[in-house]
Amino acid sequence: MKKFLKIVGWGAAVVAALGLVAAVTVRLVSQARLEKSYAVTVRPVKISGDAAMVARGKHIAETRGCADCHGPDYGGGKVFDDGAMGRLFGSNLTRGTGGRVATWKDEDWVRAIRHGIGPEGRGLLLMPAEEYTHLSDEDLGAVIAYLKTVPAVNRERPETALGPVSRVLLTIGKMYLPPEKIDHSKTQPATVAAAANAEFGRYLAAGCTGCHGSNYSGGKIEIGPPDWPHAANLTPHAESRIAKWSEAEFIAVLRTAKRPDGTELNPVMPRTFGKLDDTELKALYAFFKTLPPVAQGVR
Ligand code: HEC
Ligand code: HEC
């Protein structure tokens, strides 16, 4: 009996030691990713404050979901705040106290939105810059011009404190820092002409790849938590719904978040895309039609 207890005691000690090693490893690996410094060459973009540019920037900000994480007033908003994930808020993007853009140079804005890197060189956690890096110089300049006109909001940003689940996700590479996913040497076009064609659709659809995959076949969303539903197949495969929809039906699905059969889209599918204008939605439809058909989730 004594011997048995001794074995159990040793067993428990080994398990505890392994647990400690795992916890320390998770802490060290996740911290190294968070603190990694990125040096990139930031190419300047023209940021003009003319009214047409500001209006274009407002439309882009409103249709790309910036408010989902930065708040409807851009003074900062919650990304998550619970025991398992920890606390992460989108930054205050206004000139008010609690934000830091008031002292920013134009290149700091470009580095953040196009490269996903803060002024001190650190990756911006969960800021989906990989979906904005494709923006043309003109569109990026427009977004920045617009954000500079947003009224100041005085709101302190709660300090980021990652929980155990976030740390594990970072360690195993399921949570990422955007600069890891961006080709920083790629030169973006100066402008992309808005037209109801597949070329403009391809440009817009870059913002769908995070969830629908780089070939748009949908399936498991790598960047999301395990309880997220699979993304729909947007290729014209025989079994994808989109293949059977007319252009008008496709537009109505995005506008109303309801399919022609009346079923509602899961809220994980961002509602902000419903604010894209007719030309943009027609362009997306035209682009998805040109894709090679692939079964759902075959990436
Ligand atoms: C999924 C949530 C999310 C969305 C959507 C999002 N952001 Fe962010 N963004 C963040 C988070 C979180 C941070 C802070 C990251 C950090 O501090 O590590 C951030 C940081 C930034 C920063 C740097 C601010 C600073 O003080 O360092 C800028 C600029 C920015 N975002 C602009 C935008 C713009 C423009 C859009 C839309 C085109 C956008 N973001 C969409 C989550 C998001
Ligand atoms: C944050 C993740 C996410 C992003 C980004 C996203 N989607 Fe989705 N989308 C989903 C999910 C999840 C579904 C499935 C919803 C459901 O099952 O109800 C979906 C469904 C759809 C559907 C319905 C298709 C069907 O067969 O029911 C369309 C259309 C669609 N998305 C288009 C787009 C377009 C266009 C973009 C980019 C402009 C985009 N999505 C970006 C997550 C996303």
C-alpha cells in the first residue's frame, strides 16, 4: 500500500511538473510572438482632405467593419472580454484622450492599416490588416482621410490582458498577428476603378478570404473560435447555393442577411457587407461566377 501511494505521489508530481512546463512554454512562445518587432518600408500614400475622398473613406470604413471592433464612434470597442480569452479592445482611433493617433504621422496610419504594425514595430493583435492590405493607395488614403475627420472621443482603452485560451491559440498558431500573414513588399495599385465587373469584384473579395478561404470554397474558419459555423461555398459548385441565385437574389441576401428560402444568415457573416453599394455587389457576383467550382471547404 505504501509503495502504491508512493507511485501515485510520483505520478501526480510528474503530471504537475509537465503541466508547469506546458504553462511556461505557452507563456514564453505567446509572449515572443506578441513582442516580435517588424521593420517594414512604408510607402507613402496621398491623403487628401477633399470632400469626395472623405466620403469615399467613410463608405470603405463602414463597409469593411472597422466599427465592429473600434466602436460606432471609432473611440474603441470590445473584441473580447472574458476569463478564457482575456481582454482585448480595438484602439480609440480618434484624436481624443485614450487614443494615440493625434500625434501620428501619415506613415503611422499606413503602417497600421496596410501592414498591421503599430508605430513601435509590434504586430497589432487581431487587427485584420491582411484584409485591408490589398486596398489601393487611393482607397487607403481615403480611409485615413476620413478617420482624421472623425470627432474626438475621450475614452481610455482597457489594458490588453490575454487569458489562457488566447495564449494557447497564439502558441499553436491559431491566433495570429497580421504582419505574419502579409506580403509587405507587395506594391498595391494606385487606384482601382469601381465598375460592376469581375475585376473590381476580385479586388473587393480580398476581404472575404479570411473566412471563405483563398479559393472562396468556405468550410471551417481557421481564424475563428471552434463554435463558429462553416463559411458558405461562394464558388459556382453544383452544391453551393450561390450558383443558383440570380444577381438580384445575391444582392438581396447581402442586404437583408436572408436567403431566398427565408433562412437567416448566421451572425458570424458580417452584416456590414450589406452596406456595399449596387456596383460593388454586382462586381462581387460577377467575380464569384468566374471562379472554378470547388466543393465546400476544399482549400
Ligand atoms: C476584428 C476586429 C477589428 C476590425 C474589424 C478592425 N480592427 Fe483595427 N484594430 C483592432 C485591434 C484589436 C487593434 C489593437 C491591436 C493591438 O493593440 O495589438 C486595432 C488597431 C488598429 C489601429 C492602430 C491603432 C493604435 O492606436 O495602435 C488602426 C489605425 C486600426 N486598427 C484601423 C482599423 C481600420 C481602418 C479598420 C477598418 C478598415 C479596422 N481597424 C478594423 C481590431 C480590429
Ligand atoms: C467573419 C467571417 C466572414 C467574412 C469576413 C465573410 N463571410 Fe460570408 N459567411 C460567413 C459564414 C460563417 C457564412 C455562413 C452563414 C450561415 O451558415 O448561415 C457566410 C455566408 C455567406 C453567404 C451566404 C451563402 C449561402 O450559401 O448561404 C454569402 C453570399 C457570403 N457569405 C458572402 C460573403 C462576401 C461577399 C464576403 C466578403 C465581402 C464575406 N461573405 C465575408 C462568414 C464570413
